[in-house]
Amino acid sequence: MKARHSYGAADLLKAEWEIALRAGLQEGSSRPLLLALVEIADGLITELGDRDGRADMTAVPHGVSAFSYGFLIAAGLRGQELSQICLELLPEAVTGVATRGRHAIIAAECDLQAFAELQLRTTRNIAAGAPNPERRAAKIEALGRMFESGFALGLLLCETSTGTPAP
């Protein structure tokens, strides 16, 4: 399958730097979307904790951060204003990620080396604030799954919200 987009290191870095500005400017009008993202992330964290047999309550804020950060970077790549994202399409996008898989969605759109570097940098920064340093490697891995999930959801939802059919 040929990639629909070819997001490289420069694109990912630019989107990463624009996040704080975009989220800060749109906080009020984006509140329903951000709350929906927190709910989705919380559900994923619970699912991962149940599957791994070790729910870690300190992981919730870090997991929500990783998921949201991934989503916001993807929205930035698409040039999507958060206030313009259609919340009614959210369930369809969640199903799309579950059906296609987060890795397939990301691989179709991004330079995987650049994405891996961004993901590792992001999850290390988030995990640095974790109260349990001896479990940091496992936390980074779990945060990576959350970041990937948010990123893949952002790619699908923002593509659909702009009127372009999702792949």
C-alpha cells in the first residue's frame, strides 16, 4: 500500500512544536473534544492494566498525556483546527483504529524512524515525572502504546473531519 502522505522528521518536529500554541489558543472551543479524548484514554489505560494484570493508578495522568499529545501532533500534521473536528465521527475513527491497527495507520502516513524518535522523546519526557523510576522502562513502553493510539486516532479523525475519506 502506497502512503497517502509522507510525514518526515521535519513535519513531525514542526507539529510537535505547534502543539502548545494550538491547544492553548483553542482550549475553550475544544473542551468537548479534549474531554472525549480523556475518556477514550482512560478506557485504554484500564484495558491495558486489566490485560497486563497490573493496573497502576499513577499511570492514568501520564497515559492521558501521552494519548492526547499523540492526537494533538496528528491534528497538527493535518493542519486541523481542534474546534473544527466533528465529534460525531469520533466513534467511527475509534473503530477504524481498532480495525486497521495503530501501527498500520502510522506506517501508511509517516517516516517510521522519525515517528519512533518522536514517540520515544515524548514518552521519556512524560515518564520522567513518574514517581516510580525502577519501573520507568515498562512505563515508557505502555506510554508508547498510548501515544501511538492517540496519534493514529488523530490521523483518522482529522482526515475524516476535513472531508477527505479515511483510508
